[in-house]
Amino acid sequence: MSEAPQALSDLRRDIDAIDLEMVGLLARRLGVVHKVLEIKKAHGIPALLPDRVEDVVERVKVAAQGLDVPPDLVELIWRQLIGWTVEYEEKQLA
């Protein structure tokens, strides 16, 4: 019984470290989004490209299956991420 709290504490530290890595990856992704925005502005390309959204979602779902991650979880997260990104791009393109 006394080991359970320590084991949970260790696992929570692992999760916290992974969360920080994920934030770092989001920062990298946003840096690329800024470069994409420059190109979209220069060429009059809209923020939302539905075919691209579906391609990305399908690609990450396939990757998830290969890593034993529930594809529906990945789809949910990516659709939220893409939705936020499209809104952000629309504001920047306005």
C-alpha cells in the first residue's frame, strides 16, 4: 500500500515531462504555421483547405494505429488543433 503513492508520484512526473515535451512540439508546429502564413498571405491562399485537413487527420490516424494509440483520440485532438490553427490563420490573414 505504501508503494502505490510513490509509484503514482513517479508516473505523474513522467506525464508532466511528456506534457512539457508536447508543449515544445506545439511551439515548433506554431513556428511552421507562421511560415505557412507568410506564403498564404503572399499568394492569397485561404486559411481553411478542407482536403488538407482530411489528409492530415487520416495520416495521423494511420500513425496512431501503428503505435497502438486509439485513432479516435488522435482524430479528436488533431481536429481541435487544426480548428484552432485555422481560426488563428484567419485572424492573421484578415
